[in-house]
Amino acid sequence: MLNAATLFTVGISDLYPAILVDYLVAIARQIPNMPQDREAIERGIDKYWNDQDHGHPHAVQVYTRALEIMRQSPLLLSCIHSCRTGCAQGIGPIELEQIMVWSSQLHDLGRSAFGISVKDHELFGAEVATTLFNGVLLGSDALVQLRLALLRHDYMCLRVDGEGLPSIFMSSPIAEIFRLADKTSCPVEGEIRRYYATGKKCGTPFFNPKIPDEVRFSFGGDRKDWDEIMWIMFILSMSPEDFFFGETRDLYREWARQKSGAIQIILSIAQHQEKLDSMQLGVIGVMLQDFRKFCGL
């Protein structure tokens, strides 16, 4: 088994399921909600490796997008490499890339592999990271930044989460870059179709006309009762103002230009995949136009 110091340097394309299984088995007793036997961990990692929604393929997309964002954010990179991020020392380019490798690999691991809840999976990933690398990166700014990147990566916006932008993103450009990478890991149409596929797999109804607009537009109620369109609206609800730094705002704004075609993509799914009739399509179209005006899309 690789030592932890070597493990931290492994590239995203060089990390194989068996390597991850060995390490998770070794630390399982220290992680709440982690399966304790090797067979259960192996089953979970096998599921994770083949899960297109929140598994390893998604991790690779997020990592690739994070590298792209960093190349387009020279001012943020300058802050990260210097001491202007609250770190005792700057984070160098190699360390930064590995933070993105492990943020990408661990951010949805619990959710995909072990059925950890949406509410708890951020902390689960952070605890796995801390336990894996504590002996190697003890007291290191790299470990602090890795935890920060994982702890609030699923924050969306005030409308969805009921709270303003967490201070983590104001103090850590790394956490903000990673969150942007996760939220824009593929084009808008790809995100819509990814969420649609997830909903089909989970048995979520495509459209429930009984959900009132005041619940739908405020993302209220129990998420277990949301329909697929509400989940798709969820990923479209963010705006550039939901990011703190100028470069991340600009990059989200650039990505979000594709939202102009979102309504047609949803209606196409409703017509061709869901086979809804013209009356239902009309109801959905009006509701989506109202949502577009409400959110300023």
C-alpha cells in the first residue's frame, strides 16, 4: 500500500479503485457512517467508480474544470501562491493541483459510494481527507484548504440555502474555485441532462403540478417531495453575485449565458423523453417562463 505522502501526490487518472479501497479500509473505524468491512467498502467504491451522476466520472469533470478555472484566474492564483489567503504560507502550484485532485475525488464520495445524506456528505468528505492526510499534512495549510474546499462545496445561494454566502468563500479562493468547478463541471445542457438521469434513477416524478409556485420558486418543502423540474430549477438558480471574487463571478457569468436555452432543453425532455401532451407542455412552459423572470435568468 502506498504511504500517505505518496498517495497525496497521485494524479486523478492514476488513482485506481483498489488503492482507494485499501486506504478506506485502513481508516474506516475513524470515520462515522463508513462501512466497517472490506466487502461493503469494495461494493461502494465499485458503485462510485461507475456512477455518472456523483461518482468518479463526475470527479474527473470537476477536476478538469478546476484546472481550467485556475488558468483563467491569474489574480486569484497570485493570492493563493502568496500569503494573502489567510495561510501562514502560500500554496504552491503542485500542492494546489493535488488539493483539487482530492477535493474532486472526495467531495461526493460518501453520497455516491455509501449513501451518505446530502446534508452530511460534505462533512464526511472532509473527515476522510483529514484522516487520510493528517499524518502527512499535519498543521499544513494544504490540509486546511482541502477541508475548506470540501466543507461547503454544495452551497448554492440565499434563495436555496436560506443563508448568505458563507465566510469560507471570502477567505479561501481555493474553496470558491472548487465550488465553481463543481457547479459548472459541464455545459448547462449536460448539467440538466445529468440531473434528469439522476431523477430517473431515483424514481423522482418529472413534473408534479400539485407543487405550488411559491414552494417551487423558493425551493421550500421537503426535498424528497421535489419533482425533477424543481431539481433542474435548483441548478439554474445561482447568479454571478453568489460568488465572492471578481474572476469567479465573471467565469460563472460566462458559463451562465447558456441558461438562455434551458427552457427549450427542459421542454424537449418533457416532449421527447417524457411524452407529455401539449396541455402539460403548455403548463410547464408558462411556469418556466415565470421562473426565468423571477430569478432574472
